[in-house]
Amino acid sequence: MGLPRCYHKFCFNDIRALRAEKYTVLDWITSIVHRLELKNPLAKLANPANPANPATRTIEYYLGETHVCRRFFEVCLCLSKRLTDKISNRVRGIEIVSPPRTIPYNPKTLKVSQGISFWLYFFGAQAQSSAPGHRHFPVNMSYYYIYLNEFWPWWKTHRGDWNASPSSAPSADQRLAKAISPLLNSASSIQSLFRDLCNRNQVQEDRKHEDEPEAEEEFDWSSSPANPANPARGQPDQEPDYTAQANSSVLALQREPDFPSYTTLMRARKDPQFNDVKPRPKHFNCRCPTHAALMAKIELAKTNPREKEEYDMQMRVHHQECKFWRSLEAQLQNQAKDSPELGTVLSYDDTSAIGFPRMTNRPVKSMPNDRVMMTPLNLTNHGTGENVYFYDFKNKWVHGSDRMCTILYHVLHRIKTRPDEGLGNQDIGQKYSKKLYLMADNATPNKNNTLFSFLSELVMRGWYQEVQLLYGPVGHTHNGNDAVHYIHNQICGNFDSITPAELFQNYVHTWRTETTRPQPVIVECQ
């Protein structure tokens, strides 16, 4: 009989204990390297067969005191091939340093390199990451917006010509450039400045019609109504479109020599080193108010480097907060899967009401508009992977704390009261866990005194010793429940469903596997 396989040497609890190091050790990769160095004392010595290539030195892999193969070592500790290679090279004493990227010089390639440098800065400062090698494009910024409001100030900053004379902007209105320059230290209104310029243009047009010679004169800032020392002048009879004139003037100021075009910036975006940045998703969730306010401030302060740097710093702090929330969310979900006895993690989220009968996403035109509206709520148990949809009538009860407490009570009662016979390790671990994590949106039904009293009752009756309510930053709380909502509303909703029963039957055509298919539940609040 042959030697036992690696997976015969460990049970489920042994593997779970080995994986638990990820959540208890700050730098768990270094601890793995130190253990392997003790088991491979000769790994840093040269290989006699091939001394020139240190990567050929053999590494033996151990889990505790048990020798295992490399493949089982990766699977047991949830390591990728790239990360395992990194650990092995550190055991061998090899530090892999990527060579700096060099681009041959020519006028076009130089502009592409400027675009690459900008994307390195931009994605490093604003792209959120949910896992190593996986970054998300900022959802509320279009490429054209980035080109005008992010790339151009960055390009000007690196050139160091923010304080250059107004004549450095060819093809721009020189009077406008001189008029804007005092605004660096003034709280004057941009709108009044453009109103004054429009008045001056109207006077010049009248002079042309009267065949009078047009006098070339410098713009008098002291006579402008934007100057706080002077009273406001009269308003024109017809209010001009100041926003359109402001946008056209800004575009005129941006036409500078050597400034890369929009096509060049997009060519740099397609560089292979940005393949880990996922395309910008399209959805209609509400924007983060902090993000929107900072974006507006950065837009107004783009001609003031000091203020712009301050707002950029606040934006980077805000993005770090969002990255930390994503990291915490992923850590708790992985902990619930690997070590369910350490805590039960539930996340839940509402979606838009669905009306019955539902004749696909594009109903028949001649059908009446009367519908029976039901509101779905999706709840995910991240420890067991269970996914449930709760439906209740939209206009029969107020969607407040009573519905939320009813749903949570039945879910937690099922977890705590099922008999041990026939349960798996995940279910048994959750049954006896003493910590509960609830992740939800920043909505009134999810944070109120009634819900807090209900959770206090759970602690008082001994179901849990600690309950944590987690709410992400406003506008950044979208998690895996939103992906399930998309399948539910768009894909499953594209089937004919006369009653909720037909909708539940269509689950089979939408979610093909039993493990990913949600379970429908009808809720009746008392």
C-alpha cells in the first residue's frame, strides 16, 4: 500500500486552525517564511548543480511538523501560485525587484509616458481594492471628467508653471486670464466676473455697429463688480449663460503646448500594468456626499495649489476609509467561512419593490397598470453561504424596525435551535458562536432604538455575548447583496411572473446551482 496522501494527514479542524493564523497574526506571511527557514536550513546555500540560478534551490513545505507537497500547502493556506513563489524566494534569500519601466524617447511616446505616470498616481490615490491584484475604478468619475479636472491640474503641477504669467496660455482670452489671477487671494464671485465680461463684450459689439474704432485697453479689475471694494453694477436685461461661457473659457485656457490629448490619455490607460483595475461599473446608486463635496471643492480650488493640496489630502483620507471598510468586510466574511465559531456574519439589504403580474422588464403596453407590490430583502449568511429573499407587501405594513426584528429573530432562532444531528461543521460552529456581526446600509430601519433593544434582548437571554452593528461609509456600503439584487431584478425579472409562485419557480432558470440559488420566504409582521 502506498504512502498516505497529504489530505489524509489533516482533519477539518486542523486546517481551520492553520488558516486562523491569518486573523491573529499581523504579518502572517513573515511568520510562514520563518517557519520554512527553520525547516530548510540549506535553502540559502548555492545549488551545486546550478549555482548561478538561486531559484533552483529545493524548498520543503511543512504545515506544523508535517511534510506536505506544494499544492496542498497552497490549498490549505489559500495561497495563490504567485504568493507561494514569493514566500519560497524569501526562504531562499532572493528579493525579487521589478526593473523600472523605461520608454524610448520620441514626442508621442513622451506624452504616453506622462499619461502612464498620471494613471499610476490616480489609481494609487483613488482606486479602492477588495483583494490583492484587484482594484476598482472610481465609480463617479467619467474619463472626460478625469481628463479635464484631474489630469490637467496634475500636469500643470508637475510642470511647475501654475504661477506663470497669463501670457503662457496661448489662444486664451488674455483679459480673462488677467481677471482670474487676482481670484487666487480673493473671495469674489466668478459669476459676477463673467457678468462684467459679458457687459464689456456687449459694449464692444455696439461700437462696431456704430462704426466706431474699437479701443484696445487692458481689463480694469478695479471697475469689476467682482471686486469687493466696488458696488455691483447693473444687470443686463437678458441673463446670459454664465456656466457655458465659464466652461468654454476653461477649455480655452487648457489649450497649451505639449498638453497630451484625450486619446493619448486613454492609450496610456490601456497599458498592461493597469489590467488589474476593473472597468468603471455602471449603476445608479446614490453618490457619497463627502465625495461629492470634496470633488466640488477640488474643482473650485484647481487654480490655488495650496487649497487643492489640502482638499486632495482630505480625498485621500476618505478613500483610505473606504479601503479599510472593504478590507474589514472581506476579513469578517472570510473569518465566518473558515472559523464559524468565532462569529456569525450576516449582511442584508433591501431592493426596489417588484409588482405582480410582472410581464418581463418590458411589460405589454395594453395591460392595466394595477400591480400587487412586494418588497424583497436579501439576507446572506456568510458562514454557511446561505442566501435568502424575504418578501412582504409594500403598502400593508410600514417598513421599519418591526419587519427587521421579525426577520432577524427567525434567522437567528433557526441557527441556534437546530439539532446537532445532521449538521455540518459550519452550522455547528455558528450554533455555538457567541459573537454576532450585522452589516447593513445606513438606513433608518437598520439603526433605531427598537432594533437595539431587540439585540440587547439576545445578549440578555444568552444567545450571544457580543453583537456588533457595522455600517460602512455613506455611499460606499454596496456589497455582495447588490450583485444578487441585479440577478433578481434584471435576469430573473425578465421572465413572466403572474404571481410570486412563478417568480420563485423562475429561480431555477436564473441561478443554475442549488448552492447559489436564494430561498424565498414570505414575511408577515404581527
